[in-house]
Amino acid sequence: MEQRGIHGVWTHRWTFILAAAGSAIGLGNIWKFPYMAGENGGGAFVLVYLVCIALIGMPVMMAEVLIGRRGRMSPINSMRFVTREAGLHGAWTGIGWMGVVAGLLIMAFYSVVASWALKYVWATASGAFSGLDATQVGDRFSSLLADPLQMLCWHSLFALMTAGVVLLGVNRGLGAVANYMMPMLFLAVLVLVVYSFLHGNFSAGFHFLFDFQFDRLTWPGVLKAMGHSFFTLSLGMGAIMAYGAYMPPHASVAKTIITVGVLDTAVSLLAGLAIFPIVFANPPLEPGAGPGLLFVSLPIAFASMPWGSVFGTLFFILVTFAAWSSSVSLIEPGVAWLMESKKFRRAPATLLLTSIAWLLGISCVLSFNYWSELKPWFLLHRTPFDFLDFLTSQLMLPLGGLFIAIFVGWFMKKSVVVHEMDAEGHPLFDIWRFVVRCVSPVLVALVMVLTLIDSF
Ligand code: TRP
């Protein structure tokens, strides 16, 4: 039995790869990965992250795509379809529900960080950084954080931009944005790596990222690395499932996902290689500087580079685009569901969900000024910004991934899985299936349980 969706399919096979890469490659790679590696001991974090991408991220990503492709609908309804098909209890649909909620929660803080990038487009273009030293660049960022009204404006603008693309629908909106910007972003990051190589402390940066010091590893650090491997691949909340639903019937899931995973990892590592040499060459900066790392390290490079304000502007434009093509995938699953099941048209569905995320996002804007010291117990002694990040990356996404792996590994009929993977008789198929059945779920569960024990 083949399902048909109401939202259309990608016009080209490449559109899926580009859209999935567009969703995966975003602030997670350029902003979050470097700052988390910096806070969690560099190499130790990077190694765990790479292992998680290979043993959990990519295999589970294939599982998620194939549920979407089987169901051909929004994550909630695709889950409902495959659950019925397998004759299971409706509770499995909860994976889809949790995903829609997680998407909105992520969008809340994602939009705020993206809005910093947006602001930095103007700041670099107007030459605000030229000739400044490291301390002055840092002060610029601090003064942005201290200005909730300004942050709110940029946050609102980014939310509107996201809504605009989701409004346009599958091919016109989501596909089109990703096509041109991704390759250019890749190039821009490469140019920055070359700059760091020539002008930064490249060897210190390199050793920081790739010397695997196991004594720096803690269980919470491992959970962060694992959670980040989900975050960076857009995994565990249905985004990739929703995109998979728009995938044409004959295309190899495995090849496609490996392409996306490798591109995504490459961008993260290159971003790290661009940022850390600059950090180590400018002593007031430190790798553990936290969420501001990207926004204080790179402007220093732009301040001293020939044509720095032109290149810096271009760079932040590309970062904004990367964030944009990711944020649409945070809203799309919910929108698709409202359209299928609640008879919404695309416009009101988009506006409703973006507004919810935007409202929640205001708490993240305030996390950096008025509420920065307010860390209530019910947010586990975190600011709203940190709490939303923690709740989604370290709990909801891994749990979503765990259940997706268990579902596809243990409950979906093997013949259905073979058919949707388009992998008839492929020798690697059995290895993949074994990983999804036994390796990924056990690793995810183990890391979560050990972290829990460790935190008591
Ligand atoms: N992967 C994106 C990034 O690295 C963020 C993102 C988009 C995401 N959609 C997602 C994360 C779905 C988790 C789930 O920036």
C-alpha cells in the first residue's frame, strides 16, 4: 500500500539532499558546536560527538526518513499510519507530538541566536568593528545583550522571515532557499579557515579540537555531545521525517543521508578550525566563553582583515541564511499536521505556530538581561534560554531518536523497511539494521541513565 501526501514532492532528487542539508547545517554547526566544544574540553567532546554522529546520528536519521517516506504525511500522521500498519498501540504517535512541541521550543531560542547574526550583518556592513581590539569587540556584543528592546526587534524580524518561507510551501519556499546559499557558506567558512591558518594560532586551535584528552570527559559532557549530534542533524523531532515525506519514491535513503551527515560534520569541524585559532591568538578571549563565542571571535578577524567589513558582512548574511533554512524545518512539521488534520490553510497554520515560538522566544531575549540572574528551580536553576536548550537537546531529541530507532528496528516489518530504504539485497543493509536495533538505542539509553546517576 503506497501513501500519497497532500503537500507535494520535491521536484528533484537533489532538492531533498539540499533541503535536508539546509535543515541540518545551521547555527548548530557554526555557533553551537564551537562554543560547546570550547566549554567541554575540546578534543574529548569532539571525539564523542563524532562517534555519536556515526553510530547513532546517521543510522537513526535513515530510520526517521523512512518513516516519513512510508507515511507521506506530517510526523504525527505518518507515525499514526506506520503504527496502524504495524498493528501497534496508538501511543507511538506520541513521537510525532513530542516532535511538534520540541520544534517550537527550539525555534524559541534558535530565533534569538539567529537574530544576533542578523544584527551582525548590519554591524559589520556599517564598519562598526573596523580597527577594534578584542576587548572592544567583546563589549559590543555585551551591549547588544544588555538591550532587550533591540534584541526583540531582530528576533521578531527573524521569526517573520521564517514564517515567510514556510508560507510559500514545499518546493517554492523550503527548497529554493537552500539551493544557492549552502555552497557559498561552505566556501566562506573555508576562506576563514585559511585566514586563521595564516593569522591565528592555528596549532593551538588544532590541538585543542583534536587532542583527545579522556580525563576531561564527564557523563554530562558525553550527554551534551550526544544531544548535540541529534541537534546538528535536525534529528529526533520529525523535521527530517517531514522532509522525508516529500521524498520521491525511488532514491537511496542511505546514500542521501550519508551525504547530508558528512557535509554537516565537515561544516562543524571547519567552523571550529576557523574560530579557535583566532581565540588562542587573542588572549582576552577564551574557548569557554559560552554562547557569545562566535560573535566575539570572528569580528576580531574581520576587524583586522583587508576587506574585512565586506567579507564579514557576507559571512553573517550566509550564517543568517543557514539559520533560516534550518528554522523553517522547526515549524514545518506542525504546519503540515494542522493542514492535514485540522483543515487549516497554510497561512494561518504558519502564523499560529510562529507566534507561539516567538512569544516563548521573548523569555530567551530576557535571559540575557532582566532575567539573567533569575534561575528558578522549576527551570532546573537555568535561565529560560539555557533551559529550553537543555530540555530539547539533551532530553527530547535523544528520547525521540531512541523511540524512532526502537520502532523501526523492532516493530516495523522488515519487508517494509527494505522497500522504503530502497535497499533490496544490499550487503550493508543488515549491518545498518543491527545498529538501529541494538547499538543506537542501547547507547542513547545508557548515556541518559549514566548522566542521571552521575548528577545525584
Ligand atoms: N540542525 C539545525 C542546526 O544545526 C537546527 C535544527 C533545525 C534542528 N531543525 C531541527 C534541530 C530539528 C533539532 C531538530 O542548526
